[in-house]
Amino acid sequence: MNNYFVFDSLNIIFLAVLILVTTGVVIYQGKRNWKYNLMFFLFFISMVGAILSNHLGLTWVFVEATTLTSAYLIYQNKTEYSLEATWKYVFLCSIGISLAFVGIILLLIGSNVVNSLFYNNLYANATIIEPFWLKLSYAFILVGFGTKVGLAPVHFWLPDAHAEAPSPISAMLSATLLNSAFIVILRYTRLMDLAGLFNYARILLLTMGFLSVFITAVYVFKIGNYKRMLAYSSIENMGIIAIGIASGGVGVFAAIFHLIAHSLIKSSFFLTAGNILHIFKTKEVLKVQGLIETDPKTGWLWACCGLFILGAPPSPIFFSKFLIIKQLFIDKHLVLAGLFLFLITVVAYGILRVVVKMSFSPKITNKRIKMSIRNYLPQISLLLLVLVLGFYIPNWLYHLIEEAIKCI
């Protein structure tokens, strides 16, 4: 008997990250009107459904539901720019999910003997699915769900949506929504592996992964909006995760560990960006100066988030990046390892100079803004958890990640 929803080592990690980030966001944003609360709840439930679904078709439905429920939340500020960002988000993600649907149809054509979209049935019969249709299907699935993940070159909705959404929603989009779509790619990549087609999947993942990091490296120096900068950082980090999965070996462990760390850090980063917006009433980097003097708690949170997301020790991201590079060297992909190291260094420099400038430049205003403890507590809690993971990975988490790798 097939169950439409299952728990396994992989989706338990994704679900735990979703619950942690959502709890922090709920504490941060406080009371909202009933429409907002309803759509936020439906958005959360849609992501839970996508993560726990054991059926490819049902997963597709839930991923589409995340678009419909989050569109209202992105438009909360009701400005011309937020309207444009919302329409771009709905339009591009709808195209992406349509391509994913084509991928599902192609899979059914190639697996007419199986006649099932339950993951366990597909895995059990992977070797009898026609390779041509499976390869074609994977390309559509990767591009389709990759649109929702924000992998280049189908990432165009992400910078606008993250920049224009309220900061708590930006945190949810970056730290949870991208994950809920990425898990579909992980499960489908396992199908490719079982069918003996992992090398094909690997090439596509590496291409989109490196392209994502490259695009971030190019644009990070041209961005004057700090929330938009964080959005491009999300594109980079999802690309890094894709590269880790494609690398195989210890790179897969690094990718899962990186995903956990990125979600916790980036949600803290976006929530702290909400504090900055509240204090300075602008998203422009050049108009934010003396952050640490103006509000020390926000300033130091901003600086810590910046260092952690770039992978400064003891950030877990330092170790995940190191392990990915190590795996590339083990496989003798020296050019890819060098390119990876160069690109992440460029991105790190671009983001670091903005974080330092905003935090430590001379103060330009004497105003003091008082904010509630709820505007700091979620970030502090999440970053403390990140700090612990930087020094020590509990045995239960280490084994859980190892078990999760078996599901990929």
C-alpha cells in the first residue's frame, strides 16, 4: 500500500528547518490581520505538503500551491514595485511549474509499464524506464522546479520578490520555499541514479550550479539594494548545494549540511534587514551608515550574519564549502575546484564590503530607534544554533544526514 505522505530521513531535515525558521518568523512579525495570517498558514501548509509528499504529481500540486499562497504575501507593501515583483513571480513560477508538468508527462510516457508516480514505485522500477524519456523528463523537471529553487538561468523572479516582500516573508521565501522545491530535484536525481543515469544528471546540476554562482559573482558588485543583495546570495547558495549534490561522495553530505546552515543564517539575515529598513526607511546601501552606532544589536547581528553566510570560521558554511572543494579535488576536477573557489571568493568580497560599509561607516543620524525584543530574539537564537553547528555536529544529526544521503 502506498501512502501519499511519508516521513524519511531526508524530509525530516527539511521539515525541521521549516519549523525552526517559521517559528522565528512568527515571533518576529508579531500580530497581523486575519487575511495575512490565513495566507501565511496556507503557505506553510503547502510547503509541508511538498516536503512530505511521496507522490510526484501531488508534490507538483503543493509546489504550485506555494506560488498561489505566497503571491499575496509578497504584495503586502502594495507598491508599484511590489506589484511588479508579484506578477513576475507568479508568471515565471507558473511557466516553471508548467515545464515540470511536461517533465512528469514525459516520465509517464517512458514508464508506461510502471503506471505510478509514487516515488517508491518509480525507484523500484527505475531500470525499466526508457532512458531517452527519463533524460528528457529530468531536463524539464530540473528547469521547472529549478525555477522555484532560483537556480540560474531561471532565477529572474527571485531578486525582485525577495527585495519587495516584507522581510519576514523574504526570510520564508529564501530559507524554506527554495528548500521545498529543491527536495523534488533531490528525489528525482535519486531516480536518475538508480536508472544508471547519474552522470547525465550530474552534468546538468553542475551547469546550473556553477551558472548560479557565476551570476551572483557578476551582479553582486552592481547591487545597491541590500535586500536584493541577500536575494542574489540565495541564488549563489542554492547553486553551491546543487554543485555539492553533483559532486557526489562527501559533497552530498556537505550539500545537506550547507542547506541547513544557509536556511538558518539567511532567515536571520533577512529579519535583520527588516530592522534596518525600520530604522533607516530605505533599502539603499548608500543611505545606511553607522548601523552599529545607531542600533548596536541590529548592527552586530548584521555583521555576524554577513560573516556566517560568507563562510568565515566557525560558520558551518566554511566546512561545507571546504568539503565540496575537497570532493572536486578527489575526483581530479581541478579546473572546477579552482573556478568554484574563485567565484565564491568574488561573491564573499562583494557582500563583505557592503556589510562592513553599512555596519562600521560613520553615523549620519542621531535618532535612536527602540524596537521590541522580538525583533532581535529570533536572529540571536538561530545564529546561536548556527554557531553550535560550527563547532560541533551532534551524533544524531550526523547520522540523520548520513541516512538522508541514502534517499538521494
